[in-house]
Amino acid sequence: MKLKLYLTISYVKYILLMLVVFLLIVWLAQIVRYLDLSQSYSMQFGKVAILSSYLLPNALSTILPIVVFIASCFFNYQLNQTNEINIFNLYLSKNSLKIIITITYSLILAFYIINTEIISVKAYNKYKFEEIELRNQFKINDSGNEIYIKNKLNLIYENKNPEDSVLENVITFLIDENVLIKAKEVQYIQSEKELLFTFVNGQRITSSKNEKSFTDFDKLEYRIVNSNLNTISFGKENYNFFELIKHENVFFQKSAHRKILDLLLLIFILYLSSKIITISSKSKNLIKNYSYNLFFILLSFTYMSLMTNLFVSELLSTELYYINNIFIVILTTIIFRKKYASL
């Protein structure tokens, strides 16, 4: 019993470790992608990090097959390097090993389905609502003593009163109007639809083709209207399988069929991984085995992606889509069985 538990925990540990590494890479990539959207008077790095985390369940479903395969290779390599695989052969029967693998993979499949159909859908819906809110914010760069709004305004100030957000001794260039404003003070009020600057005690200097003037003022208001007001548009990630298959949009219905093939692909990877973890060989042969398997897996992925593109483009019927993809999975399995007698 202890040997079974040790074997299961060790294998799951490799899967979780690989999963964390891949998800961290995806998460950091998403954070970097959205950093430009968080440029504001206060840097909203935390909000961007939370927003990006809502994409992780969706990413998890995508990377899980390849993660299980890589984890299986690492686990098998460790077993062979420490000769533990020979010990398992002595003390564990084939039936015991099959039971451990079946239970582990059944739990992975159950987790995959729950994550794909419930967790990732809810997380992505939350992401869409908060992402559109972030997009609708003004893209303001406030660094040092300078405030910059692309193609709109460049404002340089000497001091800032933190109590009432009043900027002192300000020089402002209105880019789209070719206007220069000097003022002792400026106060700004930001809302979702506009940004209002109120200049106090200064001069307005205009030098354009239509106007050339120099004006003193006691108070001057300047509004920047928010042109980033986008509406939420839902994609296939916002729906589970049953919602997709019943959707009036044909593209969404095709995405439901893609989900079935993704599940089939995961089952195929799990089957292959169950064979990989029991391979007993020398280090050089192991690397060759892993590389051989990975090559044909990537080849299968590429072929299935091509079939999906043809299917979505309506160049392939639903029947042919399933026949082609199932055929490539069976063919790949046969190739593996021919390569290794133990499979």
C-alpha cells in the first residue's frame, strides 16, 4: 500500500510541478501584455495580475495534455536513473499498476471536464467584464513630474499637492490642437466618459494655421473625451459545451465539436503516458524514446489543428472532421505500438 501511495504521489508531483511552471509562464506573459492598459495616475499592477489570473483555467485546459506527457517523461527518467522501476516490477503486479494509473487518469479527466465546462467558463466571463472595464479607462502615463495622454496632452508640473491633487506651476501642450497653456495651478477630475482639467491663473498660447493668439485667464477648462468605450463581445470561451452546441452561431457550434476532439486528444495522451512511465531503458534510449513520441504528438497536433481550420472555414463536413481526427489518433497509436513492443 505504501509503495502504491509513493508511486502515485511522486507521479502527481511531477504533473503539478510542470503545470505550475507552464501556468506561471502564461500568467507573466498576460501581465506583460496588459501592463500598457494599466497606465494611470496610480499603477494598477495588482489589478492587472488578478485580471490575468482569470485566463489561467482556460490556459490550463489547453496545456494539460502536453504537461501530462512531459511530466510522464520526467517521472520515467527519474525511475530509470534511480533503478526504482526495477523495484516496482518486483513488488507491484501489472494489475496493481493499472489500477493506480486508471485512478490517477480518471481524476485528471474529471478535473479537466469540470475545469473546461464550469471553472474556466465562469472565470473567463469574469475576465471579460473586468477587462472591458480596464480597457475603457483612460490610458494615462504619469511618471515623475509629467503626465502624458497619447495624441492628446503632455503636461509638466513642478509640484503636486497630495491632499487635493492640485498640480502647481504647470506647462501643458495640447497636442491635437497645437496649444500651449501655462498655469499656476491645475486640478483634474476623472470619470469614465471624460477627463476634466481646470487651469487657474495662466496664459493660453495658440499657434496654428487657423488661430494665433496669446490670452491671459483666471480659469480655463479643458475636456478630453474617452474614446475607449468598448462594449463586451462574447466568444466561444464564454460558453460551455451544451451552450455552444445549441448556439445559433455556426462557429460556436463548431467550437463545441472541437471540445469533443480536445477530450479525445487528452485521452490519447493519457494512454500514451501510461506506457511511457513503464519504459525501462538506458538514458540514451530514453531520450530517443521521448523525442520520438514528442515528434509524433506534435505532428498529430498540427494535423488536427489543420483539420479544425478547414472545419471552421466550412471546407470540411462534421463527419469528415471526426473521421480525419480519429484516424490520425489511431494511426499515431499504431506507430507507437510498432515502435515499442511493450506498448
